[in-house]
Amino acid sequence: MKETAIKYFEGRATDAELEQLLYWLRKKENRIVFNSFRLDWKKSLEPGRFPGGGEENWQRLQAQLGQKSYNRWQKSRKIQ
């Protein structure tokens, strides 16, 4: 998954890889691992440099995860 995460950070991940990454990130422990991948990747870059819009991609992924969690929460409230 590390290779896919790096491709994502660099803006090179395909739609299928992004979907796989989103699915993998549904588990909290995977998000912790993902953050360590991000920190390692960020340290390997020149200061202040995110290639391929990596920072924007990170923000977009965070928003997507938040929306999916919210949608799941709404569904569970309706069922109850």
C-alpha cells in the first residue's frame, strides 16, 4: 500500500488506486500507517515542496473520508 500512497502524494495514482486507498483508509489503524507514509515521504522532499499537488490531494482525501463517515452516520441514525 506504501507504493500506492506515494503515487497518491505525487498525484500519479489512478482512479482504481485511489478507490483502493480510500477503502484501505476506512480502518483507523491504516490511517495511522498512512500518516507515517506521508511523513516519511514529506521528509524525503525538499522543504516546502509537494509535487503534483500532493497537499491538495491530501486535503481532498480527508474531505472524502469525512463525507463518507458522515453519510454512514446518517444512514445509521435513520435505521435506528
